[in-house]
Amino acid sequence: MQATSSKALPQQVPPRAASANTASPQPVAAPVRRRAFAPLEPIGARSRVLLGLGFFVVFVLVWSLATLGGFVSPTFLASPPTMVKEGWLLFTEYGFIGDIGMTVWRVFGGFLLAAVFAVPLGIAMGTWKTVEAFFEPFVSFCRYLPASAFIPLLILWAGLGEMQKLLVIFIGSFFQIVLMVAVTVGGARRDLVEAAYTLGANSRGIVARVLIPGAAPGIAETLRLVLGWAWTYVIVAELIGSSSGIGHMITDSQALLNTGQIIFGIIVIGVIGLLSDFAFKALNRRLFAWAAL
């Protein structure tokens, strides 16, 4: 007993002192270092703008070197100063602003006409498999037909007026929109559909409150992409049997070997298309801001 009682008892340490002695400083997280050219590595908005503008600067420099340096004949490719001069003449002497207005009207007229009919049909095909089985073979078949192949028939049916050009854009856009919208709607999350059924939703409620709201951002993105394709269709329509529009101006300039006007017309199409694309993106972000969350 005396041997055991003579052993020193462990010293009691106050709780605060123990915690103070055992606590170790937390390591400070090192800042994440971004790697240039790493896969999927994001970049800032300023860098994106500068890089985008940098490509155009390089492109114009190479173009100027090839033409002003005498490497390419002016008959085949006009220099940037010549292109700007010809563009100024188009606006001041040839009423090119009217041609631009006609082309823009045709693009948006034919595109909106196609969207009004294609989006509901695409939603129906993505929602009900019986509708998809009925329409998809024909829509897929027509999707591979070039819109330009219909121009001779459309001239016979609708003449050389505005309806013929609107129908070319309609045919080129309609079938693309239908299939892309159907795929978007058909890819809805099954768990959300089952949850809606569990909460007492009927078939109409599933379509109106689950499928369409869930697919709306994708449908808007589809329309943005197809709008870019519509610009190619309108130029094809204006190259044949047209008396106005950017495509008509390009055809006249080609007959005169005026490559400056041809290039200027192409650049105008690209600028208008780029502006419409930016506007579409901004509208989509505003209408469907929750989609990016």
C-alpha cells in the first residue's frame, strides 16, 4: 500500500491551459495559381476581349501584307484601304443601307416564321414519344436537304418576290429547330418528373411546369444558333433572282470583279450577325439568369 501511495499522481491541467498547449496554428492555404493553357481553365473578361480583338488585328495585318505587299493581285483580293473606300461608295452613292435593311428584314422574318411553328412541334416531339415516332423520320430526312435545292421550286411556286426568300430561310431553319428543341425537351431530368407526379401534378402540369421551364434556356440557345444559320440561307436566296439585299449587291460586284465591295458586303454580314448574337446572349442571360446557377 505504501509503495503504491508513494507514486506521484499525474498533475491535473486546467482545461483552458490544455487547449492552449495542444492547439496548433492552422496552415494558411496557398493561393491557387492559375495555369495558362490548362484544359478548361477560365480566363477573365478583360483577357477574353483583348484576345478576341487581337485575332482581328493579326488578321488585318496579314491581309494588308498580302495585298499591299504585292503578293496577291488586286483583281482577286482588294486591300483593306480599297475595301473601306468601296464600302463608303456603297453607302453614299448606291443606297447600300436599303440593301442591309432588306436583308435584315428577310432574315428575321423567315427565322421568326420558322420558330413560331418549329418550337411547339419540337416540344411535342420531345414530350410524347408517339408524336416523335410519327414526325422524326420525315423531319430528319428534310434536315439534310440543302435549302438552296428548293429555290427552283420556290421560284415556280412563289415567284421572285419576298415570299420566296422568306420560304428559303423558313425551310433552312424549321427542321433544324424542331429536332434540336425535341432533343432538349426529351433530355429532362426524370427525377423532377417523378417528383412532380408525386406532388399530384397531371400530364398538363408536367409539360407546363417541369418540361418547358426546364428546357427554356436550351431552347433559347437553340434559337440563337439557328439564327446564325439563317444568315447563310438569306444570302443564298438573294444570289438568285433578287433585285435588292446584300446578296444581290455581292452578285453585281462579282460581275464587275469588284472584290472590295464583295469583301465589304461579307464583313457587313458578319458584323450584323455578331451584334445579333451578342443581343441574343444578353437577352437569354436576362430571361434565364437562374440557368447559370
